[in-house]
Amino acid sequence: MSKAIFITGASSGIGKALAFEMGKKGYRLALTARREDLLREISEEINRKHAPPAVAIRRLDVTRYDDVYAVFSEMAEEIGGIDIVLANAGVGLGEKVGRGDFEKAKRTVEVNLIGAMATMDAAAAYFLKKGEGHIVGISSVAAFRGMPGSSAYCSSKAGLGVYMEAMRAELYRKNIDITVLYPGFIDTPLNDMLSSRPFLISVEKGAQSIARLIEKKVKSSTVPVFPWNIIGRLLKILPTGIIARM
């Protein structure tokens, strides 16, 4: 039987592109997002183009934490089991500190960090019973350094990386692989309003890179690997005065 992947935030951006990429590779797909109408259109198009063994969809807001567990369980049964879980759902609301934007900051952390944690916790419980599995989280190169105008976003992505490091240690020798990915600028609605997007790549190329890294079961990687593996290290040591002007 082909492998199956569960994807959150599959209605746009990286999640949508990766759904097409994994469908092309013959994976069974469990796709979730807040917009069920978009998921339905995507599933129909994937079936037309790639005819994967199965495509299941469910409406899911990852901040409705109890729903995450219920939807995961339902979809695992519907498509005959899940092998890979991709915690991808995320937002970037451009909040600024001390400017009355705290609700944006709160929403960012709830989706990007706590929603991802709920997704991965449901996956861990399932894989511990199954005896094997692979959990993948989409962080960001923004996790490497707090950037002005993105305090909550950077914090949420850094927190996700640390959470997954702890999860890897806690699940050590449990036959559950943990992969944390740090994309640079990939052309998606999350960042298309920005005036500067250095080293931008298409979402299709990004999905291809992510699929390769997932199949290699890497522990962590930037996406693409170069030049962000170098830039990521540089961001950590740049003086605050330079960061403040970015």
C-alpha cells in the first residue's frame, strides 16, 4: 500500500503545493484547512491530474484544539492509516509591539505554535500506538532571529523548532522520525505583500524541495538548503543595529 500524508493548511501556499507534489508521487492524501470549499476544488484537481490512491478532505481550524484530535482520528480511519504528518498551517499578520496589535500577536502564536503542537501531539499519540511514523513541522528562517515587525511570528517559529527538538528527545528510539524545516522566501500569499523577498523561489520548487527532504527523513534543514543554511547562521550574529534597519 502507498504511504499516506496528513497536511494542515492545505488550501493554499506550501500546503497546497505539497499536496499536489505528494499526489503526483502516489501518496494517499489527508488534507485539512479552514476553507473546505477550496479543499474540495484542490482534491478534484489532484484527482484529475495525478489520480492518487485516495484524497480525503476535512475542514479544520487548528486553534480548535479538540477538533485536531477528532479530525486526525477520522481521517486516519478513512484513508487506511497515516504515515507522515505535516504541521504546516500558519499565519503572518505583521504585528508590531506596543502598537495595539496584541490580538494579531496572540492569533499568530495560537495558529503557528499551539495549533502545530496540537497537530503533532495527535500524531505522536497515533504513531506510538502504530509503532512508527514521521512528524514534519514547517518552521521558518524567521526562527533564527527576532525581526522588527514580526516579533510574534519569529517567536512562534522559534518555539516550534524547540518544541520539535524536545519531542525528538522524548520519542527517541520509538521509531518516530522528526523533521523540522526552515523555509526561506517561498512565493506564497503569506509573504507576497512584502517589498523585499531575497532569494525567492516558486512555491512549486519549494514543494519539490520539501518533498525530497521529507523522503530523506532529515532531522532539520533550511528550504532551499543553500543559501539559507549560511544566511541562517549569519542572522544569529548580526548586530542589533543592522537587524533594526531590516
